[in-house]
Amino acid sequence: SYDFTPLDSSAVYVLSSMARLRRASLS
Amino acid sequence: PPASETSPVEFDSAISYVNKIKNRFLDHPEIYRAFLEILHTYQKEQLEVKESRGGRGSSGMTEDEVFSKVASLFKGQEDLLAEFGQFLPDA
């Protein structure tokens, strides 16, 4: 189970945005 | 999925990665906090760059800088670093 704080969630947000940018730059 | 949207896969890997780091550094919460700090600084600077586009031409914190900061933080944890590289746009 995930016990995420708001800080953790924003880290997830930043990382997934980075992954999206990466996909955009690769395509 | 379109490039403007985060896919569920990207979201899931981000969640499991954050979880992995959190668990890896359970005894060193300061390392985990420093990692979050780097991500937030990066994000904040990216937003500032967007807002000031056409201004002085600052590019904020580059992906290289983020990577080297995280590399010195995750010294000896090569798997975490390698996985982090997979999130970076021009890794």
C-alpha cells in the first residue's frame, strides 16, 4: 500500500511529467 | 497517449520509483528529502522559465544538473540512478 504525503505526490507528478517530456522528445 | 498527457504507465512507474526511494532510504530520510528538494527546485525553475519566456533566456536547472545532483545523492545506489535516468527527457 502507498502511504504518500503531499510532498511524495508532487514528486510523482514531477517524475511523470519528466517521463512524458521524454516520450515527447523521443517521438 | 498524446504527448500532452501523462500515460498511466508513466504515472505508475513514477509512483513505484518514489516508493522505492522512500523504502531504500528509510534509515536516511534526509537523503529522500534532498531528492524531493532537487525535483521541486527543477520543477519550480521550469515553471519560472515558462513564465519568463522571451526574457533573459535563462533555461533554469538543466536535466544534466538534475542528474548530477541526484548522482551525488545516490552514490553507491547505481540501480536507483539508472532508473532515474529513464525519467529524464534527454538521458
